[in-house]
Amino acid sequence: MGILLLRFPPKNASGLSQASIFGASLGGIIVNIRNKHPDLFIRDTKGTPSEQEGKIISYDRDKGPVQIKADREIYLAGGDGNRKFYTRPVIDYNMALFLAPMEMAGAVLGVIIQRLFPNWLFLSFAAVILGFTAYKTFKKFIAAYKKDKANIAESRRLTMMESKMALDAEAIKEDETDKDGDGKNGDTADPAVAEDGAYVEMTEVGASKSAKTATDTSSSEEEDDPKELEKRRQFLEDDSRQYPKEKLFYLILLWAGLTVITFLKGGKGVDSVIGITCEDAGFYVLVAAQFLWTLGFAAVFGYKNVKYTQERLAVHYPFNEADVLWDAKKLYFYSFFTFLAGIVAGLIGIGGGMVLGPLMLVMGINPRVSTATTATMILLTSSSVAVIFVMSGLVPWQYALYFFSICLLGAYLGKKYIDAWVKKTGMSSVLVGALATIIALATIGCIIILFMNLAKVDWCLAGFNSFCSVSAEAEGCPATRLLGAEELFPY
């Protein structure tokens, strides 16, 4: 937009886009940091194990609203009298502290590789990668959309069934009243009537299911070790903190380290503040420092995540089916693909959100959690780069502040009302569809830029560049300033 509408030079336009991203991500964070996890009724009981080891089946599965309410009342009334419901923040801070530095480390390597690639090659690569990502994300959207529709249809069916059962119970009660006059049946009383003549609530919600729930709960209480229960409750209390101070501090620390190194080394079109270039030894020392900082951070929090999971599994913590249970195998798997996503993002010149967002969906993470966590990670990189652009003078602060403010307001309002709509309708799949659409548009944009650039150089396919060169163009092609993917599609 800065290039097409404001006629800014590419570097200045790139800086303006970073300020816009900073505003948009901050607007999302203002909403996300106060939002709670979609599961608002986490219990301190062991639950029913699911097919996925270490996780439990949702207590609300195959139940209508009335039965869900009755089941929750049974839970609160049972136990030792200290039961309550727990929840978590919608931002998965543990995941962000591990995946963000891994993605950043991959992006550093991707940018290094990109310096060697000619413009046409990495744009072609970008179109292929983004096109494939858009295709996979659209497939995920279709599957998620069908699942949402099926869940809504099932919820309606259960609600109608409960309504019919309530009407049938009321009809039986009226019949008995008509027969006996005062509603008393003596020895022929309906078994669904309590001793005091009131209908038991289980008649309305399905006697068999509610009785089974109560039996399972009672059985679970007898088997539950008091020390294990106390420890489980401590973990639930710790995880329910909306603003975990130590995790927020670590995110700020990661941001500060990244910003300082970027200031010293330069990048994203901004020169180093200490004047070093790729011809200086200090440049490579700072590149190594980027890897040490990001990979070191990821290693520490990868270990912490595994320990976090093991401690909770030991006390039968009620992980839901969308949680990631970190172990060595998952740690290596997700770190590899997150690092690879970072390489792709750095190589094709876009932000990690386009690659990491779909990856998190493939991991099976709840769409609301994945979008909130990804937005947090984007904030870390976009804010540091935007500050550098403004302080270097490449972007007038008035323009940066204006676009920052507009994007912040738009993101805040959009996130607030979209989240409310998703919560009301249960259609979280629209978030996946929006992401797929953005990636598809970016793919089209890359293809357009590719052909525009080739037309400028009379369809000359340049060879590989040297890693450290004053001229960005390879020999044999006209020296024309070409557009990069990151200048129009920086997300």
C-alpha cells in the first residue's frame, strides 16, 4: 500500500507496513490478553480418559444444555466441598515462549539463504509454498466447518430431545394430578417422583446419563488420592492466572534481546546503528548471537514445557483433547517444523504468521488459541523492526503513528466483535477460513510481483547472488529496482 498509494520507496514502505503490523498485533493483544480459554469449566477431577493418552473426554460431550447444567451442579455439590471450575488464558504462553524463538531462528537462516537467491527464484518459491499452504489451510477450514456444523446440529438435537422429555414429564404429572385430584399416588406413585412429590431433575435430562455421571463422579472421588488432588488443584490455580508475570517477563526479555541484536546488526532494510556490514567480522558475530539467543531461549523453554507436562500427568491433570502434551518426541517434531516454517518465512520474505498459523492448526490446537498465540509471536518481531525503522528516519514518525493507530483500532474492534460472534455461534472455523483466504491472496500477490519484476528486466532470469555484495542484482540482467514479497505482503 505504501508503494502503490503513497509512492513511498520500497524500504520506507516496508517500514510503514511493519508499523501497521505492530498496531494490528497490539490491537489483537489488548483483546487476547484479557480473554479466557474456550474451555471455561475445567474440573479438578481425573475425568474419563480419551483415546489420546493423557487427555480426557469433554464432560459436555453428547449432552444437551439442561443435562450439562445438571452435571455441573452435581460436580460442584460433590467432593470435599472445595470444588470449583477453572480456566486458562486464551494465549498459550508456554507454546509462545518455545515456538517464537524457534521460528525466529529459522527466519534468520532463511534470510541468509535469501541473500543468495535471485529475485525471480525466491518469488517463485514463495508462490509454491504459499499456494500449498493455502490449499492445506482451505482443506483444514472445510473439515473444521463441517465439524462446527455437526456440533451445532447435535446440540440442537439434544436440546430438542430434552425439551420433549420435559414436556413428556409434565404431561405425566398432569395425568397423575387428574387421576388423584391432589397429585398423591400412594403405593402406585410413579417411580420418577421423589418422596416429597417433586419430580427429580434427572427426569428432564435423562435419568440414565445423569445417574451414570453421578456414579462415575463418586467412584472417581473414592479413587482420588488426597495429596494428588491437592497438587492437581495447585497446578490448575497456577494455570488459571490471566496475567502470569514471569511468562510475560520472559516474552519481554526475548523481545529486548532480539531488538538489541537487530539494532546492532541491521536488517529488514535498515542499516546497522554501529555501521557494520556483511564485510565486517562483527556482522557474523551478531548473526551467531541471533542464533544463540533464539535457540538458547527455545531450548530452555522446550525443557520447561516437557517438565510442565510430566508434572501434570503425574497427578492426572485434566488436559483437554486440543492441548499439546510436550514430550521429547513432540518437542523434536514441533521444533523441527517450526524452525522449517521460520526458514520458509525468512526465505520468501514474509512474516511467520502465514506459515506458523496453519502449522498450529495442523497440530490440532483450538483455532482461537492458535490465532491468539500467533498474534503474540508476531508482536515480538513487528514491534522491534517498526521501532528501528522510525528511529533510523526511514519512516516519518507521523505516518508511522497514523497507520499504527488506525490498524490498532481496526484490529481491536475486529478482534473484539469477531471473538464475540465466534463464541456466540460456535463457528471457530471462520478463523481458519480467514487465514486461508489471506494466504491465497498473498500467493496471487507473489505471482503478480514475479511477472512484474520479470517484465522490468525483459524476462531475464538472473543467476545466484554472492552472499556479500554491494549490488543486489546478478550480472547479465538490467539493474532495475525490483519488488520483494515482503514489501506488499509482510504478514
